[in-house]
Amino acid sequence: MDEMKERLSEVQEIIRKLSEENPNLLGPFLVFNRKATENGAIDIKTKRLITVALAVARQCEWCIAHHTKRALEAGVTKAELVEACALAILMAGAPAMMHTQLVLKTIDELTKQL
């Protein structure tokens, strides 16, 4: 299995496990997640770019895979994602630059089947 597709599977698995273990805690978080990322004052595409940039800045492989996938589903282009990553690098430095490779890997893994 591709590395970033594996991260996506791990995201789904931890959500499933935590939902079983403590639905009263995870449920409200998932509602908040859905509400925070839906259309509002900021459009969905822009929100997806922001979440990718934040995931890169925070250096979370699972978040990078998940939010890059969601961004692609929202119609965000590779060029837009790279530019969002540049902002993460600006704010978070070289470690964010190294984690940008995971965004590119996710794009490659998810789009090579098209």
C-alpha cells in the first residue's frame, strides 16, 4: 500500500476506535470538525488550503494525508496546495518544508489512479 494511503487508513481506524471507546467525546469533535470546515464566511476551497497549511506547519503526517485528500476533493489544484505549503514553510520553517513532501506524495498517490 502507498505510504499516504496507509496514513488515510490509519485516520479512519483511529476515528472508528475512538468512536467505539468514547462516542461522547469524539462525537462532538466530529460535529465541530464538520461545522468548522463547511461553507461559511470562508469558502470550502480556502478552508481546505488552510487546513493543509496548518497540517504541514504542525508536521502531522495523518493530518497532511487527510486534509490533502479533502482539498483535492474540493477541487484544490496541486499548484494551490504547493502555494499553501509555501505559507506553512514561511511560518514554520524548514521542518514544514520537509513535510511538504507528504502533501506531494498524497497528491501523487491519490491522482495516479485517474
